[in-house]
Amino acid sequence: MTAIPTQGARMYQVQQLKIRLPADIKTFIELQADKNGSSLNSEVICALRERMERTTPARQSHSSCQRTAEQAFP
């Protein structure tokens, strides 16, 4: 686990996770990353955070995902 500085000098813990994706999902994430000028990693994080927010109503929005889900995945 690695501590990563974020905006406002906050720190959060990062863990690496290797996953296998179906080719169509990987292609979709690559296209979205290219369209949004972001990395594959940030697209996956944004999608997962959006899912967390939809399934946990009391959860606050996280600043690492600047755009809304509609912008990331129209």
C-alpha cells in the first residue's frame, strides 16, 4: 500500500489491483479515456466511485472524480 498526496495535501492509501476485462469493456474504457483526456485508471476509478455513490446514498462525492457519470459514460 502506498500513500499518495492529493489535492489540498490530503493523503489516501492506494492499493494496486490487476484485473482481467472482456475486450469490449477494455475498448470502451480506452475510448472514454481518450475522449476525456484521462487515463484508463482514472476512468475505472470514476466509474466505480459513481457506482458507490448510487448504491450508498449517504456517501459524499469524492474529489478525485471531477466529472459526473453522465460526462464520463454518456
